[in-house]
Amino acid sequence: MKLDVFLSFNGQAEEAFRFYADLFQTEIKGLVRASDMMDPADLPAAKRDKIAWVALDTEKLDPEW
């Protein structure tokens, strides 16, 4: 099953997606931080480790769940 959902979090994306991965018994398939997308020197220190994009593995999700 392919599922594309875009969510916005106020600095808690990684915590939230670790919760969702545990809840749905799946894994984080990909995670990109702001500092992976651009030169960390161009970002304020507080934003370097923020999550820019994250994906859960939805291949094994039970549609009847």
C-alpha cells in the first residue's frame, strides 16, 4: 500500500515518527535532516538537526489494522 501524507511538527517530528513506527510495528525507512539538504554553516544551530523529511515503511502495514 502506498501512502503519502505530509505533516508538520513543531520540532517533534523525530519523536513523533518513532512513536508511529512503534505503533504501526514498522520502521523508519528514510530520514533527512535540514543539515543534510544544505550547508550546515548556512543554518542556525537550532535548526541543523531538525527533520526535513521522514518516511515510514508502509509495505508491511495491514490494511485491516
